[in-house]
Amino acid sequence: MSDVFNISSGAAHRPWQGCAIGLLDLDAFFASVEQLDHPQWRGKPVIVGGSADKRGVVSTASYEARKFGVHSAMPSAQARRLCPQAIWTSGHFSRYRQVSQQVMACILDETPLIEQVSIDEAFFDITPGRYSKESPEAICKRISQRVSQLGVTCSIGLGANKTIAKIASERKKPCGLYLVYPEDSAAFLAPLPVEAMSGIGKTAADKLHHLKIFTLGQLAQTDKTIILKEFGSFGHTMLLRAAGKEVSSVTPFAQKDEPKSVSSERTFAQDLLSPVQIYAAIDHVAELTAERLRAKQLAGHTITLKVKFDFAHQKTVQTQLSSTTNSQSILAETAKKLLHKIWKEGMPIRLLGIGVSGFSETAPAQLSLFDSSDSKKGQVQSNQKESPDKQKLAETYDHLRKRFGSQALSYGHDLRFERHTTDTKPTAGKGSIS
């Protein structure tokens, strides 16, 4: 069953005129695969994540567990208190990857224009006449049905561009399809808070609020010179997105230039003060970065930590590992060691970012930090090597989903800290984060 925005403007199933960009988001993906593989777990709260006894975090919670307040990136100890009856598993990433590939194949059967942004999320272009004359709604329904036959479910948003598709995909979860016809784009976006737009975190939102701009409709109607003065070149993007006029292209990964760095960063609504808060945030940002690395099939040996203490005070520190990695646990461990080069207890932290560069064309030979005997000057040392269990756990953290964002990166210490985090900025750029 699909929902259509603004049905009153015309027939729900009127002809689609213009671009049709979809965003498929797998529902509680890791937990859903576990319930698929363990039928006795169906209908029960399932949590995929690290041990509550070892300061782990939740990677994914089934919808049954979410009813108790459990969510992604929450400290496992807190999740256990909220839902003591939950079934816990550290996850099986190779299995998740297998199901993900099957899902992407369902989309590829409909269009070659698919852009996978994470293990559980992908944009696709089904503009009428480009590869099919069939209605975009019918294609989305068929994709959803085929995904359900695999034993998992997805939510799909469909609109004229990526911004609308992403927001629409979150409107009818789980197992939903939400359509925004191109002619309804501006009306759909207008009442939404400015924070709904990808790229607008707390700092940007505060600036907009100061200008008495609270909704995307108000933003779209604001004088261009005012927005450009406050936000520079990104102001152009903001105005186009807010008006529903963004032009999105879906670029298959094979057509993209390989990035020279991959990073994620998070801005917090409330400054982080305690080591527990900061370490949990590092764990989560490392998870996001590792997920993006694996999605791009990349591994690197140069790790960069970026820390912003206030608007005017920012530091970055970097180290090199003896071998390439895309492991969440190694990124987190390295970042924590780097942190103590630039941070002292009591210093408030507003933003954390972790970047990886120095990519190898081959898979990482060894997911480990240096033994102290192998370390070089300026490199972070560790006596630990990644155990198979740690590798397995790190793989389960290949999530973000995404949120955002739902942005993948609007995390709070929930650590999507929806309460404490405001902005996530994934990047794949030409250099390390700075």
C-alpha cells in the first residue's frame, strides 16, 4: 500500500511528469536478517550490537525492541536496562552483505541507475521513458514485493530529487511507500522544519532561526543575498533544495571517481564533557566511517581525528597504521589514542570527526594496529590486535544509516544522539578532514 502526498491536488495515480528518484531504506536491517535466519526470534525484541559489559553500542534494534526505547548507537548497557528481555547478537556481517546484494539486484532488474549509499540504503532513478515506460509507483511496488520475498522489508520514498526521496522514505516506516509527485514538491517541503534538510545541522539551523526562518517554505522565499551572505556557496544548494528544485543525478558506484578520503563527523547540540560520552561518540563516528569505507570497498592506513572545542577552536591530529583497515574497532581505538594528544579532561567537545585516507587497491591484509615493536615515530601504538570477534562486531556496525541522517548523521547520545547530536556530515573527498 502506498501513500501519496496531497491527493486532493489530483488523482492519486496521475501520470508522473519529470524525474523520478527513489530511496530504498531497509527496515531495521541487521535485526530483520537475524529474525529471518532465526524464525524463533520473530515477533521478539532483537538487538544487534556490542556487549553491554564491554561498553558496546547498539548497531540495530528490531521494531519490537524499539517499542521499549532502544535505538541505534545507544550504549548497550542502557539498552539492556530498557529491554532486559531482548535477544542479543553481535551480528553476522557477511550474511547482511549477502542479503544486501540480493536487495540491490532487485533494483538493478528495474534500472541500471542505482547508487548504493550504505549496506541498507540506495537511491535509484526510474524516470519514465528513461529505461521503462511503466509508472514509477508500479516499479516501486514491485521492488518492495521482491524485497519482502527475500524475508526482509523496506521503505521507499519517491520524488523528483534525492532530498525529497530521502525525506519521503521516512514518512511510512516500516514497509511503506510514500510518493511525492514532482508538481507537489514545493508544497511537500514548505511546512517542514529546516532541520529536515540534509546538511542543515544545529549551527546552520540556529543561524536560520536567528533570521526568523523556521521552515523550508520560509527558506525558499528568503532573499538570495541574505542566504549567500550567511552560508556562502552552500546557500545556493539550500535554496534549491528548499524550493524542491534540486537536480539530482543517480551515479552508479562504478562511474564514480575513487575518493582520496572518507570521513564522518558529528556536531553535538550539547557539548560533550565526560570521557564516557566522548568515547561513546567516537565509537559511533568510527562506526559511520567504517560503514562508508566498506560500502565503497575501501581500506586505508592514515587515520585523522578532528575535534572542535568551540566555534573558534579546532584541532586535527593524524597517524598512520602499519596496514590498511576499515574496521570500526580499530578506527575507534586509534581515534581515542589520538584524542589524548589534543584533549584534556574537562575540555568541552562540540564536534568529532574521523577520516581515513591512504587507500590500498587491495583488501586490508591485516586488521590490526601496530605492535609496539613495529611502530614508527609519530604513530599511535597499540598492544592489541583485532580478534575475529572484534572484526565481526566491527562489521555489524556498518550501518547509518542514515540516516540522517535521519541522517546518518544526526545522532545524539542515543548516539544518533537525536537529543544531543544535530548534524552529521559524511564526506568522500580529495584529502583528509580538516
